[in-house]
Amino acid sequence: MSRQKSNYVPLVSAALLSSLSPFSPLTAEELVLEEILVTAQIRTESLQDVPVSVSAVSGSKLMEAGIDKIEDLQAYVPNLTMSETGIGTNIYIRGIGSGINQGFEQSTGMYIDGVSYGRAQLSRAPFLDLERVEVLRGPQNILFGKNSISGALSIITAKPSSEFEGSVTALYEPEHGEEIFDLVLNGGLTDNLSARLAYRSREMDGYMENIFSGDDEPGRDEETIRLAFALDVNENLDLSLKVEHGEFDVTGRQIEIVNEEPGANNLTYSQLLVAGFGADASVLNNEQDYKRTSNGDSSENETDSITFTANYALGEGTLTFITGLLEYEYDEVCDCDFTGATIFSLRSQEEYEQISQEIRFTSPVGETWEYIGGLYYQSSELVFNDRITLDSNSILPAAVNAGFAAFNITPGDLLVNTAVPREFTTDTDIYSAFLQATWNVRDDLRLTFGGRYTEEEKDGSRELTYTDLQGNELPFDYGSIFSAQPFGVDAVYGLVFKVDRHNLKDSRNEQAFSPSILVEYDINPDMMMYANISQGSKSGGFDARSNADPAGSPPEFPAAAAGFGYFPNVGTFEYEDEKATSFELGAKTTLMDGAAELNVALFYTEYEDLQVSIFDGTLGFNVGNAGEAETYGLELDGRWRVTESFTVSGSLAYLDFEFTDYAEGQCNFGETPNSPSGNNCDYKGRTNQYVADWSGSLTGNYFTTIGDSLTLSSSLDLIFTDDYNPTQTLDPGMDQDGYVKVNARIAISDINANWEVALIGKNLTDEEIMTYGNQTPLAGTSFDVASRYAFYERSKSVAVQGVYRF
């Protein structure tokens, strides 16, 4: 995909680099930056000592910038992308992600207080009372688990302490009807027992108008509560327990139909639905304007988790036990034709349960050898159901009949009041052992060797059939050459939705070893360089969303059906593991006697058997292993305390991604297949979705006192990116232009920060930002016309926030 270079990229790059120039005369000791502590390598260390490309965002920055979830966080972390889709969630780091499929675990691992939250749906959950979020880029398979092949998000919640304190925070944004209320209470219950209570409630009307229903969308209703305890049993043992319950519900979607093209009859898809099948006139809105037309979407989510941690001083080292219990369920209704026309609806439900146990030993620091090693076990159960429904109001049967009018048959009638239910299950057990050892060769030279061995056992099943609306299974019927209605219900569903009945089961057992070698060298007390070679893997599994048997041979399929132009669809079920080999060279530098920092990382990663989820153009997603890809780039971030009151920070990233072997990719609508099978398109030489040449941010923070009792603080964030494509097929009709987005905050507080009132502005430049897009289901396959749908970020908003601390 070709891209036009944005003029602002070199300008902002120069501003960032020059602002951190070591030739600045400001070197006074009072301008030393506050140290950032992270646990990216399990131990608590300064960010400047960690040999990893990592971005850390503090809890205070999350609150001040109004960062409510991972989707908001991506603006401040280069090469991180998170987006919702119609039926799933994407998380990408450095151009690598898992795509849309409930059978996938994420390529970007997410961990909360050391417990893996690998399911994509959990990345939609709101943030609550966090100490910080750390984003580690590149394979993190040694300390953060086997599947973190593109990177890891480590989320650390605020911990209880003995000091009594609390806060109440409220936010109101009138344009989109957003209201947030946060409560935190913390303090000691006894001499050695502390507790912390955190609660959040958030409601929002939405920023898109559904002109079919008249509602604002997506409406949000979120509520989360967490109770944490910390017990100091004695000088050698401390225990902590965290219990959390959350609900986050969404009504409607931030989806619009955009960029339609007229078909052979000079009508667009929207015009066909209105003129040919009597759809509501609101369907004709097919341009990006924050207005949509839909029959109704919803998503109801509920999560529960318990985390128990024990730290025991064993000699001079620490033995740690982390037990995690996690479960969630969701119930979603998707108007997955994404129009206000009554075509079909898709309901999906998922239930997930997970238990995990990690035991690790961390040696003391300062010895010739330092090491972290342990054992890990995880068991999980997943049940996913979805159901396509066509009731008597659907216009699709009439549309199918119109296509066969010349043959005087009405096969569409067989679809009326029918459904296609599917159930997918997978049970997984993971056993692993890991060790990371550092040899302090000299005071200025360190070598680190790491490895993780994992064995994974997985059982999967998927069943799809056809029923009436009461759930009674319909008999097999592909039609008969002697019948006046030669197409049966199985043939019609196969033609229209590319689905075939099937019942599949299988088991997998795989082993993997992920090694790494790291060398660190201190050039001087203010500069550390590192080089790292690592290999990672992401386990294979089973496809939840394919709509047909991989063998292409549904039961009781008669050979005569081919005479009517119907052939069995070919789906997928099992996919293999994915492997990555990564090389990284980086430097962590402190400048101007501690007033500035500049960190840089160069990386190159090769991927083999890359797992991809390909939209079949209708409703299904077929999972496979794409072949090979390579990605390389540069990541740069820094801070400079210009004066006592003014600090500048920024980041800049360059990214290049290329498929080096991917013969069977999805074609765009109207694109001529050129793959070996003759059905798909060869992606060799193409980039991936979400890959922008340049991206980054520039932030200025300023504070000053007003008189003897007040403080004024302000921040300005410039978030920029080159153009990118948010579709899996790199559809040229869906390119997202580069932009500069502006966020800002200005606040007044008392001198002791007991209270604060602030204005928070997001997307003040009102950029129209597409986060995901694809072909409109059925438009191309059933109506032979180009239509696209897209998700859009929130438009400009300005909120008032009040904080009271005690």
C-alpha cells in the first residue's frame, strides 16, 4: 500500500529531538526528572535500567487525560493499536495482532497484577484505580507467558496502604451525555492489615445519531467495584487478596456505512435496499457524518476475578505465589448487516472460566548471578454460541427470490423464520517452566539468558446446524432434480451465507521452547546500551467462526446439487502455532545531569506461520497460517524538565511491515484472484492493517502557583500518525489519512491538592478517525455491489472534572 508522507512528521520529529538535545544549557540539579519505576522484568526497577522497549503511563496521567480503557491508551503509546469490530476486538503491537476470532488468544498478552487476561473481550473492560500501565513491545515470552508474541500490557492496580486516605472524582461531558463517578477509600484496619475500596460508575449517551431509531449511540453503562486487602503476617511473609466485579454494557455501535460504489444497474447497495426491497429511507445515508442507521445492537458484559498473592522471604530471595480466578460472560446482539434494513440479526454469547497458579523465586540483587525462575499452570474453559436469525420481516428471502425469478422458483421462501445456531467449545491446560538468569560479568557489563518451556493441551469442538425459530432442527434438504423447488434449505443457506452443517471435534498437544539472550553495557553512568535476540511462539488452536467443514463435504450432500450451481463451502477448523524471532538494539540515556532522558530502540522481527483470520466476504472468518512476515522499525521516547514548572515528553515510532509469504489472502470486492488456489489473492509484498510509517505524540505539562493558596496546572497532547489502512484486506477505498489529534487539560487546585477542578478536552481538532472497516456483509456476495462499513472514534468533547481528596 502506498502512502503519502505527512509534512508534520519531520517537523514534530525535529521538535522532539531538539527538545532533548544534550547541548541545552539547563543542567541545574533542581531540574532532575522524577524517576519512573516499572516492573517490566518482575523486579521493581527504574525505567532507565530496563533493557526493553517499554512505555509506562502512570495512574495520575490516566485520570488527568480521561483514559478509560485500552482503546484510549493507544494514543499515548506508539505502535500500539486497539479497536473494536462488529464481532470482536483487535490488539496490535508493531503491526502484529490476532485478528477477529473467538478461538484466538491475543498475540498481545494482557496481565493484571501478574494474572493473564488473554481473551480479547476483556480488553474492552474499563480501567479502575490503577497505579500504572506498562506496554512492553516485542516478544515477551519468558516472564509474561507463551502467547505474548507481539508484546505485553502489564496493568498494575493501586495497592492498599496503612495510611487513611480517599478521593471522590466526578466528570461531566454535556455533548455526549457522559457522566463518571469514582470513589476510592484506603486505610489500615489493624496494625498489619490494610484495605482499599475502589468503585467506578460511568454512563454515556453516545456520539453517533441512529437516524432509524432516533437514539444516540453507542450508549454506555459501566460499573466496577474492587476490594483489596494487604496483610503483613510477619517480617518474612505478606499476603494480598483482590476481589473485583465489573459490568460494562453498550447499546448501539459506532458504525457507519461509507464509501459505496454503484453496481451494474447504477444503484448503490443502499439504493437497492430502498428501491428494490422497501427498506427505510434512512438507509440511504452512506457517508461519514456521525449518523448511522441500524435496527439495534447491544453488548452486555459481566466479569469477576479473584487474585491472591503471597510473598515469602526465603533467605535473601523472595518466593512468590500468584493464584488467579477469572470468569466472564457476555451477550451481544449485532445488526450485522449494519443497515436499518431488516435483513438478519446475529446474537452471540460467550462464557469463560480460568484458574491459574504461578510459583516463582526471585533472587537478591547485587550478586554475580541474579535470576528469576518458576512454574506456571493455567486451566480454562470456553463456550461460545452464536445464532443467525431471519424472521418473517426479513427482506433477504425476497432478494434471493428476485435472483431466481427467471427460473420461476422461490428458494428464498425456505429462509423465512429460520436460524443458524452454532456452538464452539475449547478446554485448555497449560504447563510451563521458566528461568531468566543474569550474569554480572563486570560492573558495566551484564549477560542475561532466558528460556520458557511450555506444554499445552487443548480440546475443541464446533457444531453448526439449521433450525426453526423455536430451536427445532430442520431436516437435511439440498433439493432434488425432480422437484419443482430444486434448492433445499441447506443449498440456499450455503449459497447466501456460505454456511454448511457440520459437527467437528479434535484435540491438540504441543510443546514449545522460547529462548532469549540479552547483553547490556553501560557506556557511562548516563548511558546503557542493550542488544537482545529472542524467540517466541503463540499456540495453535481451533477456529470458532468458520462456517463450514474444512473437508468441504457436508453430510448427505447429493452430487446432483452441483447441477444447480451449488458446491459445498470449504471452511477451517484447526490452525498451527505461530513463531517469531526478534532482534532488538536499544539505548537508555540520561542527559543534562538528570533533567532529560532519551531512549531509543531498533527492532527487526521475522514471523513464521502467522495466524490470520480472513473474512469470507459474507459472515464467516476462516483462520489459517499465513506463511511469513517481517517487521522492523524505530521507537524513540524521551522527557525533558525544561524548568521547574514545565516538562516536555514525547515519543516517535517508525514501522515497516511486509508479508514475505502469504499466498491465500482475502481479495477485495472486484479484485481478480491470483493465488495458487485461484480463489484468493497473494499478499506477498503487502503491508498489514494499522501499519503507519510514522506515529507518536508530544506532550507539554506546566504548573504554577496562584497567590499563596492555589495551583494552576495544564497539559497539551499532540497525537499524530501517518496514513494507515484499518481493513484486513487493505481496501484502498478505506484509507485513513494521517492526522494530528489534540487533547488538553487545565486545572485549578488548592496548594495541598485536596481539591481540584479541571476542563478536559479530547480530539479538539475534531478529527474523523476510522479504527476498523470491512466489506458490508452480503453486499458483494448477494447483491454484487461494493459497500463498506467503518468504526469511528469519538468526535470532539470537552468535560468538566472535579476531584476531592481526603
